Amino acid sequence: MPDASIYSDAQHVSNLVLLVARLVQQVRNLTPEPETLSSSHTRVVSDNPVAAQAMDYLRRADLLPSITRGVMENIKRPTNPPHHQEERAGDDMTLPINEIVCGDNVETMQTFPDDSIDMVVTSPPYDNLRTYGGHSWDFEGVAQQLWRVIKPGGVVVWVVNDATVNGSETGTSFLQALRFMEIGFRLHDTMIYFKNGMSFPESNRYYPAFEYMFVLSSGQPAVCNQIADRKTTRGGDVKTSRMERQPNGDIRRPTREFQVSENAVRYNVWTIDTGFMKTTKDVVAYSQPAIFPESLARDHILSWSNENDIVLDPFSGSGTTAKMARLMGRRFIGIEINPEYCEIARKRLRQRVLEFGAMEGQGMI
């Protein structure tokens, strides 16, 4: 039996309550197994002398094991570390995996569990450049839901541009990027999608030929598979390392030889073919007024996700992100409010899946 004297005053009891409360609040972040929790207690209470004293009381009373079990039984702990957790079976069952959901994107995402999506690739309607079937959308609602459902380390690729109204670009794209940052996202990279063709030539400004690709992340991106397909001018040449100045001012002469690679990592400006039968070979897709280039979706999916990850497009349109996610061995979720576009996406997804070998032969993967 434990010594009852150590519980003789209210201070001791309050200390015990404090300790248990702190354990309940913080044990999610520790994620130890029950049998090893005791050795981790010092991490919880090391910054609180009162809680440390209460821990000593618990240890002396031989109540630590029973309290540990009680805390662990009443706390839903994540099964994996947050930045690298695999899909949990319960979450998968509540997600419309490999489906095109015809409905409002905010309402649909509200049904998703927290931290359930690995990556988002999407391109929302730009201002009022196109009507998209007369449907409106809620930027704030979409942004808040993306922040909630994206996993720690997950990436949102937000492809956007601005309309020109009364002679001035609206700047909506910048306002959206800044709002994402206010919500909590990092603006990991501002990339440029350079189109080798343009739809709306201008008479009083240089021809618009690019769009923004804001790469937003929840913390440090968990995945970064850099694509190295940029041809170097001196590939294969043998060079020596450069001279380097040492901290004491001396010059260190080159001592190492290396061969220049023929392929280097891309810059963050991507030139992408656009136009009929370039954006996609799927003729049915051109019934949708703003087709997403397949190569753009594919290369971002390859860069910021791994096989079997879940890729979401809340503005699915003709289903390009869903199609390329499937081709790259990922799982997809597409959300589209326009029933006509939903049917276009489903038709594309019913087509035969391309062989990976054809893509490998073209250096795509």
C-alpha cells in the first residue's frame, strides 16, 4: 500500500492534478508506447518545478504505472510521427479516394478528417475571366479548409493569375498568397509557369505569357523530388574545384576533379507547351474552358509527393490533376461543382491508363 501521508494536504493533491492534466494535454506530442511513457515524463515536466515535484510524489506512491495506463487509454494518439505518418485506415474510409465528387468544395472538404491530404494541385478561377458555368466560390472557406486538411509537411500548389480591370491587374493572386501566409502556410516558393503560346495579345503592354505557381507548405515540405532534366552546356566535361579562401586568408588551390553532369535540376520557371492537343491529347477535355496542362500537374505531383500519397484538387475541372495523380501511382480526390465538368473528368479517367514505359522513354519519370 502506498504511504497515505504523502496525500495529507491539498497542495499534494493539486500537484497530482496538475501533473495528470499536463500529461493529458501534451502526451499526444510524445507518442510513446505505454510501457515507455514513464521514461519520457521528464520531457513533459522538466520546465515546471511544481509538476516535477508532483512526479516525485507519484513515483514514491507507486501510482505512476496506473496513472500512465489511465492517461494512455483516454487519449487518442496518432499512430505515426506527424510529418511522416502513413494513411490511417479510419481516415481512408472517410475520404472519397479515387473519386470525382460533384459538389461544393468547401462543404466537401468539411467532411474530411484533419491532416488527411498529402498534397494539393489546383488552379482556381481567376477573378472573373471565365464564368465556369456561372458558379461562384469562397476563397476564404477554401483556404481555411486546405490548411485544416493538409498534413504537416504537405504542399499546396496554387496556380493563379490576375484579370486586367480598367487598365490595371487586380493583384488578386498576391492577396491570396498573403492570406495563405496569414492562415499559417509557408510560401515555400513562387514559381512561374511560362506558356510558349498566349491567348490574349495586348496592344499597350508586353504579351502576357506566364502564370504564378505558389508552392505553399505546412511547415517544411516532407517531400521534395527535384526534377533534373535541364541540359547543361558543358555536360561531360571534367573540371577542377574552384579556389577557396580559408578563414585565415590563405587560398586553397583546387585539389579535386569532377565531371559536369549532363542534366541539372530545373529552375523554378517552367516552360510548358499549351494549345490544342498540347495541353492534353484528350479531345473530350477541350469542352472545359480552362484546361490544366497535364505536364504541369504531373511534374508538381512528382516533385512534392510519393507513390500512394493522396492528391487533392478542389477545383477539379476536367480532371487533369486526378488523371496525372493516377498515372503517377498516387491516389486522388477531385471536387468540382459543375456537373458537366464532372462528367468530362470521369470520361477521361475511364480511358485506358497509359503505360509508364512510354513516359520513361520520353524522360518524363
